[in-house]
Amino acid sequence: MTKIEVGEIFTISDENDQEQEVEVLGVMTIEGSDYVAVGFAEDVQQETDEDIDIFFLKVDEDGDFSAIESDEEFDKVSAAFDEMMDEDE
């Protein structure tokens, strides 16, 4: 798998097959699985004090993104991302 870097921009399709550009805000590995935290590129690039929506996606062996299936898995990834952001401040 190609290493995904913070700041990379990808195009993903939402549930309505609308293409959206997202920017990688964080990359983490939890219990052997890779995850990325992304925000809409347009929101990330606007320098504003408003909070932006952050989404977490699982990265498979081929480098493809998929939705996180369970609340438990989402909670683990969200907590790890929060911890990572606290360390960066």
C-alpha cells in the first residue's frame, strides 16, 4: 500500500454518488488497521475559526477507503484522533 500523507487530497463519492474532494487531516493505525481522518478540502482550505466536519475512513490493503462499520470501531478511531490532535497542540 502506498503511504497516505497528511495534506493529500482525494476525491470520494458520497452515498448519492456525488464526488467530493477531501483532504487528509490525520493518519493512524489502530489494532493493525489503517485509518484516515478527512475533511472536505474546501472547508479545510478556508482559514476560519469555525469547526469543520471531520470524517473517519478505514483504509484497506489496496489503499481504498471504506466506511467504518461499527460504533465501537468509530469510537476507538475518534478517541485516537483526538489524542493525536492534543499531542500536536
